[in-house]
Amino acid sequence: MPDLVEALDEPLGRVRRLIDEHSLVGSKRNGVFQVPSIFLVEGRPLSSLRGTIIVLSDAGFSDDEIIDWLLAEEPTIGDAPINSLLAGRKSEVRRVAAALA
């Protein structure tokens, strides 16, 4: 969490709020809470990430599963969903995510 506070240049309370509000998603699978750095763009959470996290969460995905899905190659998209979000194709990503429900 300290690295995330530094990367976002925000107080810890604000960073926790970003996570609680699904603007970011992280995991403790390696013992320490971590958020993939690709989820940050110019020191801010990727804006299209929030809605996608919500769609996947509503579909029953755990935080670890959300991260894995965003970072893995998705055959129906032809790329990792995070790369499509970074390219501005959030509608396509959310359509595929919603179909997983």
C-alpha cells in the first residue's frame, strides 16, 4: 500500500477509497497488497477500469479473478482486456465481461 500511496501521490485514506469504489483492484496473493502498475496511467487509475471492475464483480469474480482476467489474453477480444482498455475500447471489453455473468 505505501508504494501505491506514493505512485498516486494521494493520502492512504483516498487510496483506500479508490479501491472501495472499484476505481482500482488489488490482491494479497503474494502476501502484500498489490495493484498491477498497468492499472495506473500518468499517476491516476485508468478511468475505464472502474466500470469494468464493477461488471466483473457483479458477475461474481473475486479480486484475484478480476486481475487475472484483465491481464490474460481474451480470445474474443484478441488481446488482454487491459490492453483494449488502454486503447480506448472499453465498450468491447465490458460487453465481453458482461457475457461472462
